[in-house]
Amino acid sequence: MVNIHLCQPDATKSCAACCGIYNYVENTRPALARRFAYRGSLMAKVRAGTLTLDEYRSAVRHREDGRRIFKTIYSCEFAGFVDESRQRVGCMLHPMVTGGCDMRDVSFYGRDICDGHFCPSYQKLATNEALCVLSCIDDWYLYGSVITDIDFVKSFFRLVQDRLGEEVSPEALKAVPGLARILQNYFSLKVDWPFRDTAKPRFGKYYFVGEEYAVDRIDYERLGADIPPYDSIFLSLSSSFAAKDELDRATATIDNLLKGFCHEYERSHREHH
Ligand code: SF4
Ligand code: SF4
């Protein structure tokens, strides 16, 4: 259980995953940034009194590509950039953004649901895990995909903490830039993993067929391999391996990051004690 505000942790990043921003078929960073820039220009007119919220809604519906990956999950038209510098995403109807007036009642979920929602990351992540994510990522797109993928975060810490024999300290990450960089490289795999399965719509280990979703399974037997220790990471990265050599390359990538992290962590500890 974490006592940190994971949704809007600081000025450099935030998350709006539960408002459905990654659920658009067009969910790359540039596509979402374009969408949010358009919504921002419309919302400025609403604030100036030259557009009503109904007209806002209608403009978004007609102008944007509304196709969703998982149709059962709503993608809210009021999610967008919530700061001038476009570093944070969130709810444009929230009182912190409107300057005091809570307008979330007009939304699909309504104010009470929006206000009371805390995703499972709040329950499942350990405080040190969350603090390490916060100290390494300063980009809304990557942050939202990482902080909501509990398996991806926890697998890393489980594997390195087993090797180190202790909990990874967020202070160590702050003190040793090399450590933070390795962790950042691991998290960045969420956006630049070369073995991503593009054949079907996916969020991490889940894939979707119409209204249904299922958890993927990698057929290691077909590749002539045993289930590797990084299976949960490969699933979080929506992996698909055409042949054994791809699996070997993927394993080596994760291996190098974990070993590099442990090596650097132990070295910095020796220097400080
Ligand atoms: S997915 Fe979780 S961290 Fe992200 S905005 Fe929703 S409740 Fe907050
Ligand atoms: S109204 Fe609710 S679902 Fe929509 S952006 Fe705001 S918090 Fe998210």
C-alpha cells in the first residue's frame, strides 16, 4: 500500500490511464499529444464562455478518432493536458484545473466515481517501488504505462532484491545517477521493446477480442525453451517471439539490465560504507 499520490505526483509527470487514454486505437505519444492539444484549445473556449460543454463534447466526437481497443472501457473526452507546459495529463474538469469549480458531474462516470477511484497500483505497489518509479521517470506517457503495470514494476524489484538480499532504496537511486539510468532503461522498454506483439490489440499481458479479454501465454515449448525467469516481464511487454534466437536476445536484454543494476547498486554501497 502506498501513501503517495500516484495520479499527480509532481510537476513533471502524471497519469490518466484510468480515464482511458491508452485505450484509443491511436494511442502513440504523438497521437495522444495531438488529441490533447485539440481538447485544450476547445476547453479554452469553454472557459472563455464561447463554447458550451455540449458543443465541446460534440466537437470531440466528430473531430477525433474515437475507436477504442477494449470497447467495455470508456475513454473520457475530458482527459487532456492539465498544465501550460503540457507535462501533466489528467482531468480538465477537476477543480485544481478549472480554478475551483468541480465539473466532473457532466462526465460519463460522474464526480463521485472519478473522485473515489484509486487503481490497484495504490494497493499492490510497495512504497520503495513507487518512489523508485517516481524518481526515474519524468514523462507522462511512459509514467502512466509503467505505474499501472504492477507485474512489470514488481518483477524487476523481486528479481533484483532476491539477488541483492535487500530492499532497493530510493535514496540510492537519487545518489547514484547510473542506477537511475539503468532503471529508466528498463522502464523505457514499455515503449521501445522490439519484440512487441503487434498482431492483436494489447495492454501488457492482456489482449482483446471485441468485448472479451484474456491473459496471453507465451508458448516456450514451441520455441524449444523452458519457461524463463523473465516470463512475467515478457508478458507485460506484450512479447511475441518468432524463434528461439529472439527469446535469447530478449533474455539477454533483461539479464544485462538486472545484472548491471545489481552490480552498480553493490558498488555504490561498498563506496558508501
Ligand atoms: S490509473 Fe491509477 S495512478 Fe493512474 S490516474 Fe488512475 S488511479 Fe491514478
Ligand atoms: S471526468 Fe473522470 S474519467 Fe473523465 S477525465 Fe475527468 S476524472 Fe477522468
